[in-house]
Amino acid sequence: MHNKLIEIKRSAWRYGLLASAVAAIVAVSLYASANAQERTAKFVPDRPGRVYIFAGFDAACQATGPVTVTIIAEPKQGAISLRDGQETRIAAPPGPCVGTRIRGTGVYYTARAGANGTDTFAVHAKLASGEEATKTFTVEIDGE
């Protein structure tokens, strides 16, 4: 069985409070549809928010090792930070791993003060198994 790359849509932080829990958890192989490449979420300037978590797991639901994440297109109105050891639960594909806690590398975005509108950036992730994925994220900045 191939290792899977799991990703988590960010949980939004708004005005210093958690506005929503993790919005979606999607387990994908490297053959995800084009629609899965773009994610939209709101961010408040000067407050980091998690955009995604990349993690690999095997058929026994065990982590497969570190994920290497590289920023390949920087945002124009903010900054990206990467945080290892971020925890999530596997939600898909259907099978024995659903609900299992797993750790991976979180991608966080922080809009600069005064930023407004949308921002876009791209990252490339590579699992210890060699599987790779490139994701483009579009974020909405709530600079009111």
C-alpha cells in the first residue's frame, strides 16, 4: 500500500479567538484533483493562522517520517512559517486509519499589518517515502 499524504485545511483565528475548528481533513494520494489545489480562508493581519498540515502514514496507520516542505512561491502580503510536530486526525480515505492521531508539518500564514484582499503562495511537500505534492493556497485577508 502506498503511503498517503494528508492535509488539513486551516482552523481560522479571528480577533485572537478560535473562530472555527479544523474545517476539513482530506486524505489524498498525489493524484488529487485540480480543485483540491486551491484553498481559501480568512486571515487577520499580524496573527498567524494554520493553512495546512502535511503528514505521511503507512498501512499500519503509523507516521512514515518527516515531511520536507519547501516554499516555492512567496506571498506578496505576508509571510509563511513551517512548524514541525503539528497534530491532526486522519479522516480519509475510508479505512482503519480514520480517527488516528498523526503528526506532520504545519504551514502557517501571517498577513502583514495593513494587508487586505487576497494573497497566494505555493509549497512543495515531500514525504520520507519519496511521494511529492505541490499545493497553491489563496488566502483572504480580513484587514478591516
